[in-house]
Amino acid sequence: MSERYEVVFSCYLRDDTPEWVMAALRWHLGMDAEFPEGLDDEDEYLYPLLVPDDYANRRMPGGDVVSLRREVQEFTSSGKRYEWELFAHNGWIDDSMLYLRSLLDLIAPHIARPGYGGHFRHISDTEVTVFDFHDGTYEPIRIWGIDPR
């Protein structure tokens, strides 16, 4: 039987995030059906990772929830300043965790605000592993004892 994990993304992406990255995120979230152009290696992206799953709803309080929307962050003298709000709360099986770094690598260069960007945890654990974004990358994370990066 597979191990189960809670995976959460809660971050803002810059408004100038390239369209191919946004297309990849929409595909991962289940908003677009076709595999997006611009992702180099289909082996790293075998299937959308953030699509809400009804089965997972029975495994985690709140179930799977995803959102990607362009939000006004402030009003400036030259107009509104926007950022893309990414939120995903998903239940993953252990095999999917092998692809987490590919997703982090996709979004890290486009993070609008350094710091907390989400986390993951085994569903029976209380400790989380945080995604800490900064300078276009993230802090190395350990998944199942596999060395970071």
C-alpha cells in the first residue's frame, strides 16, 4: 500500500512569469488538458501533479483544493501591480513525491515574495517540510532520506 502525503503550495508568482510556465501550472492544476509546450522533458512530467482528486478527499480534512488567479497586490502611481496567486492543497501518494523537485524547479525562479511557499508532510506526521523560496531557488529538501538536489 502506498504512503500518503499532504502537499501544499501557497505562494505568489511575479506577474511577468513566462506564459509557458503559466501553461505548465494550468496543466498541473487540471485547468488545461493538453501537455504544454515549453516543458523539456515529458519524463519529469508524466502526469499533472496538482489536479484535485476526489479519492484524496477521503484521506485528508478539506480534501484537494487548487487555485491560480491573478490578483491586485497594490495600487501605485502608475497603476495596479499584479501577482499570480498559486494555492494547492493535495493528497499525494509516495510515487508522486519523486516529481516534487521538478515542480519546485519550475516555479522557484518566478516567485514574487521570498520565504514560505508551501510544505509537505506524511499524513500521519505533525512535522512539515517547508518550501523556502529565495533568489530564484529554494532550500534543499529531503524526501524519504534522498539527499537534497
